[in-house]
Amino acid sequence: MALLIILITCFVIILATSHSCQTPDDFVAATSPGHIIVGGLFAIHEKMLSSEDYPRRPQIQKCVGFEISVFLQTLAMIHSIEMINNSTLLSGVKLGYEIYDTCTEVTVAMAAALRILSKFNCSRETVEFQCDYSSYIPRVKAVIGSGYSEITMAVSRMLNLQLMPQVSYESTAEILSDKIRFPSFLRTVPSDFYQTKAMVHLIQKSGWNWIGIITTDDDYGRLALNAFAIQTAEKNVCIAFKEVLPAFFSDNTIDIRINQTLEKIMAEAQVNVIVVFLRQFHVFSLFNKAIERNINKIWIASDNWSTATKITTIPNVKKIGKVVGFAFKRGNMSSFHSFLQNLHMFPSDNNKPLHECAMLLSACAHVKDSELSQCIFNHSQGTLPYKANKEVIKKNFFLRNDFLWDYAEPGLIHSIQLAVFALGYAIRDLCQAQDCQNPNAFQPWELLDVLKNVTFTDGGNSFHFDAHGDLNIGYDVVLWKEINDHITVTKMAEYDLQNDVFIITDQEAKNEFKYLQQIQSKCSLECRPGQMKKTTRSQHICCYECVNCPENHYSNQTDMDHCLLCNNETHWAPVRSTMCFEKEVEYFNWNDSLAILLLALSLLGIIFVLAIGIIFTRNLNTPVVKSSGGLMVCYVILLCHLLNFTSTGFFIGEPQDFTCKSRQMLFGVSFTLCISCILMKSLKILLAFSFDPKLQNFLKCLYKPIPIIFTCTGIQVVICTLWLIFAAPAVEENVSLPRVIILECEEGSILAFGTMLGYIAILAFICFICAFKGRKLPENYNEAKFITFGMLIYFIAWITFIPVYATTFGKYLPAVEIIVILISNYGILCCTFFPKCYVIICKQETNTKSAFLKTIYSYSSHSADGLAMSHASLDSINSNITVANPSSSGKSATWQKGKDLQAQAFAHLCRVNATSISKTLPRKRISSI
């Protein structure tokens, strides 16, 4: 394959030289003899002139479109070689050069490469085909160039045949770092990987995410586009459009494609930033047409044209907007400047581009400086032929010499200097052990091996190639500014590619960065903090809608993809929040109005208990107090009520483990003791008024006041003790509410809690049944019906409590239980003691022994009458009745039997309450009964 390429190229050169070259030396643009020859490849002309769309003969056409900036690059190479020759770096060894014009065409560049590879001292200028080129000695030992990556790749594949060192000063395609495909290629500039990375960093730093990109349809453009697209995707930057222009200016469709590109730019009104990976002549045509259409954008320039004077001098170029670009780092230009000032003294016989430049400057001697570039361009197209004698040309060239300095691109000049110095230092190291004045001293591949590891200096700085053959020295970030009606390229910052940061030291540069950040280039307006992006069906993630963060979510930056979730246990956030707020800790506080009300009711209940205790103490010997079961029983019941009212205080305030355990236990045991005492009184009433002998005998055996109270209360104590041991109530943080943390007492075991309340309910139900049986006692002394009513209040309260407690949550949950405790406590207290207090205070005349006896006798007579009317079956026992009172013979036997039965019941009541009622009756009456 390599042989085929060589043969084809040789054929092209033969044909070319037969038509446009008289000798092979005519193919060389500039040359100088030396012991070691260094080749140079520069696109001094921008295109080849062809009168036909498709060539009919394989010949190299005339090159047109003189590029002053590239011509200066050739001078930079010549100047650097002369600096080495005039120094002591290569003692006794002189470097020569052969510089070729590639005319921005791969074919011409390959023809030049073939001549570079030709054998030394070969009269026929041919390349010999060999299986091993280790001892092959070509005429040139190394090559500087070329500029464009596509040309460099084509040339490099040919130079790889002999592993001839090729050091490029401008080719930045990332693929050239691949040492497998390009083993002899090195460069003094970073690869496009870092340039695209720097561009994306700048775009992201400026807040842009909706951009366009324009590239060339060649390896350089496609590779740059691919690398740029990958890195923008990683940074969430979207490419609105990708426009590709023909790579070579000789393509007839280039104007059509530029017009289509500008139409695309105008159609995408939201795209205000455009990245341009183009050659200088592309940008020149693009900007001229953009000025006509009044297109004003931010243009991000690649290193190909960011400092091109040819473009900055376009008339009205300031109308296109701002240009921010990346340029190769510049070095000391003073020596090169002096070289240009004395260029008129430089012989042009062996330097065709120099002669052509002098001709063009002379042809445009009458033109103003602002129009000089365009004049040179027109003359270089061959449209304005010019002829003059050598003296006139030399004079005009001297007068316009300073014009060349304006077209020097410092970064590229420095890169060329580094490339030449790298070769110079490598040749020095290689020639330390051999005589390099002999052209056969070494082969190119030997120089390549040394060049890869050489360390060289320039301006006091040290440089060396990395493992990929690249010189990663970073970039200068440049900005086009209008100064005195002229566009000037100013350095705005430096880009450290190792750390991916911009180094800004100038305050004015910082202001420029801030200005760039104010320009919007987004598909959608940025989402503010408190919002998040919601992507649409568009293929770009940069096109989205802004929606508010939901509750308990927040966003604290602009354009966040997702809202962040607050810690639901400790923090919360409202809708569209920019931060999380710490949840407030709440509990049923002492300062709460409802708590104050319930505490007031509890204190009122305690006052009632104390007042009742005082009233009963002061009326110990009255029938009402004695008929209530005695002072001890009353005191125990009142103490239980006191504890119940006190227990409500444990439900208020910040919950503690002690209060959580104490409040339920205190309420459960005290309320059980209260109900047990009332149950004992209910059994006593039932026993007194039960007329069934079997039931009476059973109740007599069952009625043991102290054991009943201790047993009933003891069972509750056991339940509460087991509750405390196995599943004690404890403080718990309820985080289920969105904005607050509720400190509450977790009951530990719902089963234990329900068992405690259920046991109280069972005792209350038994008490209710017993009291209901004796509800028809004399009104002033009757506890049974009030106990019945009190138990009904208890049942209603706690039956209501169950669903309310189960459905209530929050800090007011303890208030529900307090209310139920107060209702049941007040109900039992009022029904048990208030009627007696009313009799003691308001009806003192009925609270006497005689009144009590009169009531009993009246109740007995009334009950007997009713019994006679309702018990006709008593006739079966009439035969066993003995009339005790002869004076009562006028009454029926049934009446007498009812009276005797009532008397027996009353006597039984007196016996079971011997400490109270028996003292109010005469012994005579008891014995008669």
C-alpha cells in the first residue's frame, strides 16, 4: 500500500514538474544549504487555481490567494534556524532548510513530502522502495509542519515509512496523539481535547447551555466536533445546530453552505453563542456575509483564527458582536520583530514567497493601510497583474515593512520557534558522539528517538514532549476589543489545562468575564432557586419548563435538575422552597389555652373534692353521711377522685419517660379503687333489697368489703405492673406531620392500654347492674340511682373516647384523654356526693334521725301497697301469715305480708350497715322486726 502511494505520488510529481516546474528545485518555496536539512510545510497560498470543475490531467495547478500570516510563519522558521546557526548550540554544524508551499491541498503536500523523502545525492530525485529503511538516508532529516490537521495526517502517514520526525506547530486534531497510527508525529501545541475542554469550561462558566457550532468537513473539523459534543453532553450543554462547511476554499459550494449556515443562525434566535472551528478563509467569508445580515453574536474562536489579523481588519467587523478565542501561548517576539524590520536586506532569490510578498506590497503601494490586506488578496488572485523593476519593489517593500508585523500571530510564531528549538536540541544531543557535518551521520529514526525525550528551553522556560508527543503548555484566552476604531486582540486570561482553571489576574479581565455572563444563550429561561427543570419531549435536555419544588423538597441553585429532599424526620420545606427548615418541636404545653382550661377544670374538681371532704367531716353523725358507707369509704373515694384530677397534670407539658409511665398507672389504679369502693356500696344496696333467699345467701357470702376492694384494685395493679415491665410507655417523636415534631407518649402496648381500660369498664358495668337493682330507695338517701347515672356518664364518655382517640393525632391527643377523665370523674363525683351535699346544706330538716325513720316507714308503706297490687301469687302463703297486730285486722293479709317483707328488708339493710343506720333506729323497733 505504501509503495502504491509513493508510485502514484511520483507520477503526480513527474507530471507536475513537466508542466509547471522546470527542475525539482522549482517545487521548493524557500531553501538554504546546510549540513542537516530541515523540511518545512506551510500553506502559503489558500487554494489552487483551476479553470475546470474536474481536472482532466493529473497536474498541480497554480496556487493563488497569498496568505501573509502563513508567510510570516515561514519567516519564523527561517529566523529560528538562523538563531541556532548563530548560536553555540550546534558547534560547527549548520542547519539548512527546504520550505514547501502546500497550497492548502493534501495532494500538493504529499508531493512535497515525497521530495523530502527522496534519497540524498540522488540525481533522479526518486524514493527507493525497500523492506527496511533503517539505513536509508533521505535528503531531509526532519519536518516542521504542516498547519492543517488533515494535511498533517496525510503527510505523517508517508513520513512514518522512514520514521522521520514531524513536528507540527498548529495541527491540533486529537487523533494525532495516537502513537500507533502516527508514531513519528510530535507537536508544540496542545491537542484539541484540551481546547474543546477549555471551550466547554468557558461556556459553562458563563452560564450558556444553548449554542451552535460550525466546523469544516475534514478530519480536523469532524474530530473537533465529536470531542466538543461529548464534553458538552457531560456538562449539560446542548448544541442547537451543527453546521459543516467544505474544508477547502476551492470547493464551489462553499458560498452556498455559508449562506445556509447564516440562515440557520438567524432562525435560532435563542442561540447567542457560536463555536467556530474553521480556517481563516472560512471565517473571513462567514463574517463578511454576517455583517451584511446584521448578525450579532458571541463567537468562540478556535486557535486557527483567534488572532488572525486578516479577520480583525475586516471593515465593520465590530458589528458581528464579541469574539472570545483560544490562542497558543506567546513568547518573546522582540528578536523576530527585529528580523522583520531588516527583512528588506534579506536576499529573495532563494525565497519565492518573500519575492511574491514584495511584489504584492509594491503593487499596493498607493493603497491605504486599512485597505492593504484586501489589495494584496486581489493581486494574489491574479486579477491585477503588476510588473516593476527590482529596485522599485525593494523600495516599496521597505516602506511597507511594518505592515507585516501587524499580521504576525504571536502564538503560532512561538510554536514554530519551539518546534525548531526542539529539533536543534535533539540534534545537539545526537551529535555529541558523532560528526554531524557528514550528512550520513544519522538516520531520521535515530533523531526521532532522541527528540521524544529531549528537554529544551526558550526564554528561560523548559519544555519537553509528553508520552503522546504533545507539548501541553496551555492557552491564552483572548478577547477582541475595539480600541481607537480598530479591533485589537487582547489577552483576557490564561487557561491551565492541567487543572482545568482560568487564571485571571487583571481586574479589567474579570469585568469582561462578568459581562459575558450577562449575555443569555439558553433554550429556556433558567429555573430559579425553589424550582426544578422539567424536560419536555424535545431531544435536548436544555429545553425544559420550570416547576416549583413540592412540599418537603427544595433547590438552592439555578437550573437544578431535581429538587432535593429534606430530612422528613427533622426538617420540612414549603412549596418552592430554597432551603429546609428545622421542624418545631411541639407538645401539649402548659401555655396552651386548652391546657389552661383543662387545668382549671382539674383544679376546680380538686376544690370540689376538698370541699366535700370538709362537709362530710363536719357532718359525721348525720344519717346522710352514715348511709354513704361511712367516713372511711367516703374518704377513700374522695382520695381517688383527687388522684384522678391530679393525674391530668401528667398529660400536660413536655413528655418525659416518668410522666408517660406515671399518668396511665396513676389514673388506672386510682380510678379502679374508686370504682371498687362504689361497687362495694352497690353490692351492699343489692344485698339489702334483695328478696330472693338464694340470691341473699349468695350476696351475704360475696359481700366482703375490704377483700373486694383489695382484690379488684390488686388485679389492676398487676395489669399495670406487667405493662410497665414488658411494654412500658415511653416518649416518642412523631414525625408524620409535615412541619412539626410532636413529642408524645407512646403507650407501648395498645393491648395493655385496652386491657386496663377494659378492666375498669367491667367493674363499672357490674357496679351499674348492682346499683340499677336498688335504684328505688328513699330519695334523700338513695345512692343507687345516682351511681347508676354516674356509671352511664362514664360509659358514654369512654365509648365516645375510643373512636375520637383512634382518629386524633398531634399535640392535642393527650387533651382528649384528659377531657374523658374529667367527664367521667366529674360525673361520678357529682352523682355520688353532690346530692348528699345538697341534703346536708339545703335540706337539713331531712338529715335527722326522725326524718330518716319517717321516710323509711313511708317508703315501706308505699312499697307494700304496690306489692299487694302486683303480687297476687302471695295467696299461696297466706295460710302461714300470723297477724301480729290485732288492731290491724281491718287490713288485708296481703298488705300485712308486704309490710312485713319491707320491714325485713329494712332490718337487713340495718344489719349490713350496723355502724350507721342501726344507730338511727330504736332497739325496740329492730327487735320487733
